[in-house]
Amino acid sequence: MSIKSMGIAKSMGLIISILVTTACSTTDNKPMTAEQAALKAKNQQQLADAGYECRSEKVTGSSIKKRICDTRQQREERQNSDRDAINDLIRQTPAPKSN
């Protein structure tokens, strides 16, 4: 097999793999039914009522951001837990020694 035919074979293999990859990544763009649209609207309203939101936060020790999603109640519980932990640390600190 000559060098030229090996290059052509590699090129063909690359083209075939690109076509296979892009063919598998296509999505179905069917319109939603009225029932699906109503269910989606209901779910979005429930999420809005619960204060659901997503944000990207940088993870300690990594430069890659992570997507965090939570509800208002979960954020309040985490804030209270963090506040309690800080208060526990402050109470455990020994008083300064006087001379």
C-alpha cells in the first residue's frame, strides 16, 4: 500500500467518523402537544413558586465551574446551618489571657 493511499484511507476514516458523530447528535424538533405545553407551564410555575434557580459556582481546587440548582428553602437551610457552624466556632475560641 502506498503512502498516498494510506493518507486517503485516513481521510476517509475521519470523514466517516465525523458523519457518524454528527448524525447521532441531531435532535427531534417535534412541536409540543397542548397537554405537554400545559404540563411544562405548570412545572415552571411550581419551580418559580419554590424559588428554584441555577447558578455556576467555582469549585475550590478547580478552575471548572459547577452548575448548582436549588430552591429558596434549601438556600435558607444552608445559610442557617453555616451561621450555626460559625457561631459554634466562635463559642469554642478561648478567651484572651490577661496579664
